[in-house]
Amino acid sequence: MNEQLLERVLQSPRLPSLPTIALEVIDLVQQKNVDIKQIADTIKMDPALSSKILKTVNSSFYGQAYSISTISHALVVLGLNSVKTLALGFSLVNNLADQGGDGFDHMEFWKRSLFTATASKALAQKAGVVQQEEAFLGGLLQDLGMLTMNQTLGNEYNILIAKAGTSHAKLQDLEREQLDLPHPEVGAKLAESWSLPKLLSSAIRFHHDPDASEIDTRPVVQCVALGNLVADVFVLPEEESGAALENYRAKAQEWCNIPAEECETLLKDIHKLTKEMQRLFDLPTGGLGNADDILASANEALLNLTMQAHQESSQLQEQAANLQEQNQKLEDKAYTDQLTGSANRRAFDEYVEEQFQATTGDAPLTILFMDIDKFKVFNDTHGHAVGDEVLVKFAQVLEAATGDQGRVFRYGGEEYSIICPSTSRLEGAKFAEHIRATVEADCKITKDDGTVLGVTCSIGVACHEGETFNSAEVMIKASDMGVYAAKEGGRNCVRVFTPRKKAAA
């Protein structure tokens, strides 16, 4: 936090001040053995304030069954806390109502403040929070820091207000980014300098982040924070009201345990009470609109938002599926031999290591290595195009003959391999002979002139039964030795590597 800027704000001669009557009330209520008559006499020294308090306690906001005609009577019936809150609220608002310089929207500020204050008290009552009056006053003063920063920083702060528009969350982000001084902290510091109770300064400081408040103040802070979300529903532009309504419903359940089905009725009650408080406080809020119309628009906006979110979700899912498909194609391409379509050397290296590590005596691993016999002749005599055709045809025959028995790889050039998990040495030898015979019978190339070229292969077989080889590399060398043995044996045959002892790494 920018302590230097905070000090500049709090030391500014333009800093909002606390009215004398408010200072006296605060001082009196903090005394242990406070005399109710003394508080009443102090309030009565300001006839306008007394009149407003009496008018308020007799309004529908408090719902008294009979008329209250004196401040002393109000103190007895409503209690010290309620009258103190009203006295502070009226005196503070009266003193602050004309604060704020150019570029500050007084009407929107006080409209939000009144909605938040009324909602905070109603929510506290609904949630069974005892300090309902503190919730009201905390809601009323939640944005005291905005008023203060506008008054003391002028255009430096107004630029941020203009950028943020109606979003207080965005405003707070801008304050942190460009000033390193959020308005809730400024408001809380000012409240502390006025000796307002800790509960009020906490409500001001944490009304955007109630979970960061201390445990003993959190219930009230959560009510004020939720009251602020209620204000969003009523003061934000129609296109933003749907998201505001959704946010309010979610936090009403989380913070105040208010069921979703009761949320809208509560909003209508809050709107009605706010109209009453607007009349009593006589603040420049402009029209508050019709609750039914506002909520109908908010619900419609929320429906549109939900449909849009669903559509965007479907599009994102489709994009994710397409991306996954593209990634899979790229991965397949990375592991596929581009000429033959068989798995390539990279795929072989990973797969053979994986299978080797998983091999046990009960699940042996067999590898077949094979070379196309006299492949150089195909290239030199018939051309590279025919050579490529031989490579492709050979791979196709291997794939068809292998089936589920194993996995075919083009190791490189005319070298191929088949890895056969869970295959014993004897089974591997029989399978290798099956492959050899199938290649000899089916792998034939017909040239343009009608000449038929037959293809054969030499195959080496190695089997790992858990302890036969120290590594996959040694096993590969063993099967390759089998290939050379097959070539030396006249080609077009199978040779199985049989170790006399455990092979060295």
C-alpha cells in the first residue's frame, strides 16, 4: 500500500470532517455508564437531526405499533444502538452529502449507499445477526473512501472513476494498479481517525472481501458485502444486472445462508425500504425505479447470460475437441512413419522400454526383428519408386498378419520389428514363422509391365522372461543377432536367440 499517498490524503485540508454532534454522540456512547438523558439532550441540541430521527423511528422502516414523540422515548423503545446509528447516519450524511468535486456522480454514489445500507440491515435481520444497526451504518459509509479520494486527489482520482464506469470491483483494481491505494482502506482509515467503532471500520475496509475480515466482525462485514451486491442489481446498467443477480444469489447462500427461493422476495422488500429511507435521508439519488421492472430485466439478462454461457461452453467444448483431435493427429504424425503408415522408430523406442519394464516371468516379452531380403536389388534394378512400393506392401502384410498378437514398427530403412507382449519364446518362434510364410506368400509387387516381384524376409527372435536380459537395448541386439544368423542361413528363414546365461549389459 502507498503509505505516502495515504498520508497525503489523510492530511489534506479538503478531508471530510465529522460533525460536532456526531463527535459528541460517539464520545458519549463509548462511556461505560452512559446517561441516556444526556445522549437525548445532546441530540436535541440539533433540532433538524432530532426531527429526522423521530420521523424515521415512526416510519415503516422500523414498523412501530405506536407513535414515538421524543428522543428519550426513542432511546427507551428502540435502544441506544438504534438511535445512536440514526444520529451518526443522519449527521454524517448531512455533512458529506455536498462533498465530492467535479467528475463525481453524487446521485449514483448515494443511490448505491442507500441501497447497500438498507440491504445490509435487512440481510443482517434475515441472517440473525445482532448488530443490524451497525450493518446499516457500515453499508451507508462503505464507499467513504471514494468520496475522500475524490475530494482530496481531484482529477488524479476522477480519471480512475471514469475508466471504471459503474463497476466498483474494476475501480478497486485500478486503484491498486495505478495508486496502490484502494478506496476501502482510505475509508477505513478515516473512520478510525473519527473514532468510529471497529465494526464500522472493518465493514468499510472489507466490503469487497469479507472473508479477509476478522472472525468477530465477519458476520456484519458479510452482510455489508452482500448489501453491496444487492445495490449492484439495482444500480448497474441493464446489461450487467443479470450477472449481478447471479452473484447476489450465490453469495446470499454462502455468506448469509439465505435460500435461493427467498432471494427475489427479499430484493423487493429491500427496494421498498430503500425508497422509504431515500425520503427520510433526503439524499440526491434520483429515481430508484420500479422493483418488478428492474428484477424482470435482471432475470431476462441472467437468462440471456446463461444461454450465452451455454453457447460459449458448447463452442469451447467443440474447440477443445478439435484441438484435441489436432493434437492427436500431430502426436500420431510424430509417432508414425510417413511412407508406410506403421509406427516409427520413436514409437518403437518408447514402447519397447515400457514393455520391457513391465515384463515378468509370467508375462514374457518377445521381439521380432526382420530385414527385407536383398532390398538393395529392388532399388538398384527397378528404381526407388518400386523400392518404396515394396516397403509399403511389406508393412501392410505385416500389419494384417500380426493382428492383436503384437505391434508393428518400421525401425529404419528396410528393417522392421514386431513387439509381442505376453508371448513366450516358443510362441514367438511359431509367430515369426507365420510372419515369414505370410510375407513369402502375400507380399508381391506387380510392375507396370506385368512383372511380379516376390518379397521375402529374414527374422530374428529374442524373448525376455523377466531376468533374461539386463536392458531393452541388450534384448534388441539379441534379436538383431538373430537377423544376421538368418541371413547367414540363406535368408527367408527364422532364427531364435537362445542365451546360455544371463546376458551382460
